[in-house]
Amino acid sequence: MLQSKDPYRNELIREYPEDSSTQVQEKLSAASSAQKRWMSTPLTERAALARAIAATLDSRKESLATMMAREMGKPITQGRAEVEKCAWLCRHYAESAAEYLEPERIAIDGQDTSVYNQPLGTVLGIMPWNYPFWQVFRFIIPTMLAGNTTLLKHASNVTGCAMLIKDICADAGVPEGVFQVLVVPGKQMNTILGHDAISAVTLTGSEPAGSAAAEAAGRHIRPSLLELGGSNAFIVCADADVDRAVEAFVQGRYQNTGQSCIAAKRLILEDRIADHFTHELLKQVGEMTYGDPLEESSKMGPLARIDLAEELESQMERSIAKGARLLHGGQRDGACFEATVIENVAPGQPAFDDETFGPLAAITRCGGFDEAVELCGQSRFGLGVSIFTTDHERVMQRLGAFNEGAVFVNDFVKSDPRVPFGGVKASGYGRELGRDGILSFVNRQTVVVRG
């Protein structure tokens, strides 16, 4: 049985029976069979279904936000925003898919040469709990519009969210077999990935999970896309608008109770503004109290599981033992963890070297921009970096020094349906969203016709 638990109340919500081996085989066969029909469905009809899904999301926003609050502790106001973003994504791809998938014409020696974008088949998506709707819809919508069928293996603790997504797609009119949910534990993924019905896999999650999926995909010669952890640097230069930077950092670090791969985790401050920034930061963090995620006033909820809060506490304590200093917060109550700020963070401490998945801000001071760039690069991750400065040209001249999937100047890193999203190094490979996202799981088929 897969269990769904309320992390704030520490109580069981519901248990879900696992799919039997026969049920798994039936779903795999149904996906393979449906794909042959689905790829022949006109793109205009697929786009209409994406719009229908968006409308269904809009109409069920309150119940979906409530399920997120119950299953993984997301404050209900942020849950509503997540549902709205999913609907935006659906409408964006409904409007843009035809352009993104348009064949490319290439002039070669008088030949009629084109590159078509054909669907691969059935794509397996292994998705995490921290954005239980957004992560799924940014996978299934472009993948289905490209003509593929999809199978979702969601994180076990948000199985209720997975069931609601299944209902949304069915009620919006998605044909049987085009989108299905596998209710299975993660240990079955290697076996499922090796099934002949699976054409590719995408995973958003931890480094170990990504490594295992990539190994299995390689063994079975399946394309894979990985969006893994991050330890994004947030650089504040001496010439920055400090008040604006503080506001952006608080939102970028503490939204979703800090449980985001693209959260602003390593705060790198130039010495000249470090005291001012820290003073203003502590004032705002003091207002970031946690509470019942179902309450409108709650800015933070619990972490999704008690073990995640325990791990964050351990990372903080081990960093302090190696020289960091606690400025604010640091207390844990079950799965709830205070908004926390530590300073004197340096390489060799868990708060600098590892991904901290929760409401912990880690301050590192530096002498200038060049040192900030160097500190930013001292990470095995490469998902994104934020830089606050009025000297935009200096950043543009040093773009090559940032080995990151995204560089945001005077804003915190965020995802957007219109532009590619993904990382490098231990943060994974491949791109979701934008044109890249819909082309992630297509066969780029070259067609040459000689007269």
C-alpha cells in the first residue's frame, strides 16, 4: 500500500493499493496501443484537449490546492498559484505547438530536404512531490501534444494528487491510454523502463534517483531527460538595489517552504553591502512564520516529511560545527522548520556543498564580483544563478564563467512555459518547456526528396 500522510497534522490521509503486475502490463499495453491512434490525431484536436485541461484545472483550483496542502504541506495560496501556472502552460502549448513542431525546410543542392518532428512513442515520467501538479503538467502536455502517450509514476506521498490529475485528463476528454498513472513503488522503475512499450524516460528528483534512471535508460538504449537538484547562488553586488534584492531573495528562498530545486540557496554578498542586506533580510525573515497550510495567512507550511526536516536540521548543525553561525531560526517541530539564516558559510560545509531542501538561507561574503563568480562555480550543481547589479554589461561579458542552465539578472530563478528550463553538471541534462520541451521526445526525422 502507498500511504498519503498530512505532514502538518502527522496523520494518515489515505492508503492506495499498488498496481499488480498484471495491471502494470495492461497499462503499458494500453499506452502502446493508444499511441498509434494518438499520433494520427490532428494536432488541432490535441491542442483543443490541452485547452480543455486548462479549463478543468481552473474549475477545480480550490480542491487541487487543498490536496497539495494536505499531502505535502504547500500553503494553500501557493497551491492556487501552482494550478494557475499549470493552466497557463496548457494554453501556451495549445497556442504554440504547431509552430514548435513545424517541419524545417533546408536548401541542399536543389534537393527537397526537410526535418520532421515525429513522436517517439510512450514516455515514462517519474515525478517529485514538491510541485505535484506543475512538474507533471510540464511533462505531459508538451509530450502528448507531440504525439506521444504518457505514463506517470508520481512520488508515493502525493498519490492523491496523481489521482486528481488522472481525473482531470479523463474529464477533459483525453482518450483512454494516452495518459495513465502507475501506482507502484520506485523500486519497480528499472523493470518498467526496460519494457518494450517504453520509448523514453524523464525524471525530476534527486541525484541518486536520476543516476539510477539514467543507468537503466542507457542499458535499454532509451533517451532520457533529467532535472535533478540545485544549489543556486544568489549574488548581490555592491552596486545592487539592496531592498529589491532582499525582497527577491526572500521569495526565491522561502516560497514552497524552500522545497524547490531552483530556490536561491547560497547567498553570496559583496562585503560593502553585506551588513545592510543581512539586517534587512533578518527583518523580513522574522515575518516568515510557518503554520497550517490550509490557513490563508500561512506563508510557510511543514516540510513534506519529517525525515526531510531532520535532514535539513542535520545539514544546519554540521555546517555550524564547521564554522557557520546561526543568525535566526533553526528550530524544528516535527516536520515544521523555522525560516532560518546562517552566515560564515564556506566550501566544505553542507550548507554550501549540498542541496538544502527547506527554509535555510546560507550567507557567504566575498570581496568583489570576481570572487563571487568563483564561489558560484564551486558547486557540483548547475541549475541557475541570480545576480543583482546595475552593471548588466559586466555580467554579459562573463556569461561563459557561469556554468548554469539559467542566468537571471535582478530577479530570482524561475521557470516559464515559454523558455527552456534545465541544468548541467549534477543538476541533470536536457531541457523542458519552450520549444525545447516539446522537441525533447521526438524523432528528428530527415527527409530528402531528389527530383
